[in-house]
Amino acid sequence: MNAGRAVHITSRDNVLFKELHRLAQDSTAYRKQGRVWLEGDHLCRAAMKRGVQPAIAVFSESFWPLANTRWTRVAIKNVVISDSLMGIVSALESPARMAFVVDLPLAPALLPGAASVILDGVQDAGNVGSILRSAAAFGFGQIIALKETAALWSPKVLRAGMGAHFALRLVERIEAQALDELTVPIVVTSSHVGSALHEQKLTMPCAWVLGHEGQGVSASLMARASLSVRIEQPGGEESLNVAAAAAICLHASAGLRGLQGSHRVSSGYN
């Protein structure tokens, strides 16, 4: 353990600084480096709560003397960078005072019988993160992201997920054919076809499909579905944001008897 010691970086030409910058700014850099950038004490705290030990803890120079020992003694290595460099590495308008770099968990295998959410080309990072939060809240422990979906461990999705990643089994870059392995019914959402959600007798566990923000669920997944539902909108709007639709649908399933504690799966960090 580092016992509170730190390596100080003052140059943007430093090799480690360049790696941190790529992790923080490039949405898919984690796939090459095998590590994930968590900026801000909220995400860092969420990771620690799940027992994740950071490989690196990064502190701004002004915060380092003030940092509590819970932050300075948890990582394998501490790095202190100048406030100006923190502003460069950060993707936030107001850079956080600290960040963790954690090892990317090994890619988990798809669990055929798990309560799941299938992301079919959902591309907005904010939407993906919000859906992950709803999935974790309502007991859907497995996220299956098809290849066209936004990178699940990107910094923007992580910020929008607000720690939900560490409670979920994240299976990404999946081909549609792999969904044939699922033993749970597939339920698709649509803004204009299918039966009204509130009239349906849902089953659990199941796998909800959320589609692309503009095009919706693809034809290949519609063909695989056991049930297609729509959300009634008495106000007359044409459609709901995909993250809002996800929250409504997953909440509808969460009320089913036996959901709590019976369909949980292990995440890559458990």
C-alpha cells in the first residue's frame, strides 16, 4: 500500500498524464488500457462501497494536503497533478478535485436466465447512464449492449450512471444472434405498436429491449420478442425519451412478486 505517499506530475508531456488524459477524454480508451476513469468523489465512493480497490488515485495539487486518509490510503498508487493539469485532463466544465483509475472487470458471459435490459443502439451517453441507474434500482442486474450502443464504461456514461455500474453485470458489444441464448422472454418497447403497458401481465424475469433514440428497436429484435408494449400518453406527446420509457417499464416489472433478491446477478466486481 502507498501509505499516503504520492508521485507528483507537473508536465503534460508525462507519459502517465497522457494515459490519464486519454482515459478521461476518449470514450473507448478503456478498452485498450483495460482501466476506467472515475472522476469525482461520488463515483469514487460508489466504487469503494462495492469493494473496488483503485489502481491509481489522482488528486489536484490544491486538494492533496486536504484529502482525508480514506482517499489517500486506498489506492495502490497516488498521483498528484497541478490544478492546471487537472483542468486539462478533466472532461468536466468544473474539474473535480480527485479521481480514481480502476481496473476494467473481465468481460462477463451472458447469463441466459437473468433479468436483463438490452440496449439496441442507444447512443446518447446520458440516456445509457440513466437506464443503468433504473436497471440497478429496479432489480435488473444484467445489461446487454449491442454493438451500436454507446460504450458502457465511457466517462460520460459513468457520470450519468452515478455508480450503478458497480451493481450491474455489463455485457457489451454483443451481436443480436447472441440473444438467442436467452431463456427469459424478450419484451420490446414501441411508441406506436403493441399493447398498452398497463394492460399487460408481465412475467419475471424478462429482458426489456430499449432501442435507438430515433429509429427505435431494430426489426431483428422485434422479431425475437415475445411481447411488444407501448406506454399510453394521454397528454398527446409523440414519444418519450428512451431513458424515461425505460424507468416506466422497469418499474412496472419491479412490482412483480418475487423480484426482490431473487433475480440478482453478480457484477464484474462482486
